[in-house]
Amino acid sequence: MMTNIRAATKKIGIVGFGCIGSYLCYLLDDKQTKVFVRRTASPIKPTLSVDGERKALKTQRCYFSEKSLHALDLLIVPVKSYQNAELIKQLRPILPQSIPILILQNGISGIEEFRQAFPYNEIFAGISTDGLYRQSIDSVVLAGRGKLLIGQIQDKKQSCKGLASAKKLMSRHPHGEWSDNIKEQIYQKLLVNCVINPLTFLYDCKNGEVVKYTNECEEIINEVLGVFAHERVHISPDSALTRVLEVIRATAKNTSSMLQDKLGEKPTEIDAILGAIIQKANHYQCPVKKVEQLYQAVKQQEQRYLNTANR
Ligand code: PAF
């Protein structure tokens, strides 16, 4: 009970009104929460649609500054992985070592980038399986309720403020849970993303249709598990396939985030997903032919539409 009272007063910062950021902002909805944006006076009024009802996101907006960051008990980073480098450049000179960071994004490269850039900050990582998509510049839709898992990445002792803030967030999410093995769960999610995201992108299909490509799914799974084994994450091919098929079924009607990026002519997270696997495979010298082939195919198409969109 004591922890809940303290957790309720925790000051949480969220980077941007992306899909996950907007949903967390809606869940937290209190004066203690700040959303960090580029333009505080922007005329755009972000909203979130839940069960057909469009709700304005009222949370306080602010810029990054030493003062605004210093007041925080937790900084949540729910941005796309390709935005990390720019964000780290901005934060490195001003983020105090005492502020815990929670990384909520696809892939594993973000966790490594933030650990390297902020070696003294406490790092949490999480997985969100909520079905969210952007409908327009000012509106995000919650299409399906999922889970929010949070855990600590380092073996360091958890600080009170980091833990209490994570608890506050979990208590506001309808299915928020603490995880003692978040690293393994992030790898499991990465495996799912390695299969569903590039296949839906390349075949222009909803998640459910990926069942038609079971042979390709198995090829990807076997290569990715070979890399995971070097990282001491052991998952059997059978249970991996079962898990991937479960997610395909549960999200059958969804448009994957990578296909959403393609439809919106935006950069994808392919580098943080298959790119991260290739990087590790090179390091451990293990073959990942299928993964490389899919990576190149996605990159080529992505480059083509990005070039056209920028013309
Ligand atoms: O990136 C995504 O779209 C999601 O993580 C997933 C699980 C593939 C469902 O669409």
C-alpha cells in the first residue's frame, strides 16, 4: 500500500507522442507526467481513440532541458529505434545519471545503445503488445489490448524511484506486469518481429496471412535461434514456431508496424530487428543466409520509397 501511494506521486517523462507514447500518456493522465516534444506550442492536439471514442491527451508538454529532466523519476523512451542516435546525442550532455530510463521499442539494439551512452543510469526495458496504429497526424487508435511487461536490464540493485515509477506505470496499464526475465522475453519478441515484420512487408499482407509462408518462418526461426544460442538464450525451434504461430493468430487482422511504415512511406525498424541479428551473427561467425536475404529485400524497397517520398 505504501509503495502505491509513493508510486502515485512519481514524475514520469515520455519522449514524444508516438503510438506507444500516446497510449502511455492516456494511461498516466496526471499532472506528474510530462511529454517531451520538439515544439511545445504546436497547433496539433494529439488524441487517442479507445473503443470508438476519441480522447484528447492533456498531459503537459515540455522541451528537454537539464531542469525538466532533473525533476523526473523515470524517463520512458518509446521512440522508433532509428531515432535513438539523434535522441542520445540530445540527452547525453543533460540527462543526470540518477534518472532511470525505460526503453520500450522493437528490437534489442536500443537497449545496447542506451547502456553504452548512459552507463551509470539504471536501465529498464519493456515490451508492449498493445495493438496501436496512427490514423492521422493527430490521432492514434488502440485497436487491441495487449500486455505491458517491464523488467530491469542490469544486475544492479533497483533504485526506489526507478521501481516505484515502473510500478506506477504497470498499475495504470490494464495488463501491466513485472518480469524477472525481461531479457529472454525481449529476445522472444524479437524472434516474432524477425518473422512477421519482414514477411508482411514483403508480401504486403496482414499478420494472419503469414501462416501461408510456414517454410520461410521455419528458416528464419532456425537462423535466429542459432544466434540467440551464442547469447545464452536457449529456445527450442518447436516452441519458437508455436509462439510465432500464436502471435500470428492473435494479431491476424493487424497490419504489422513494418508494413504500416511502408504504407506511410516511413523508415522501418529493419536495422534493429534483422540488422541486429546480422550484426551478432557476424560477431559469432554463424551463417544467417535467409535473414540476410530478407534484410536486403526490405532495405531495397524501403530505399526506393524513401527516395520517391523525398523527391
Ligand atoms: O511490430 C509489430 O507489428 C508487432 O510487434 C507484432 C507482434 C509483429 C504484431 O503486429
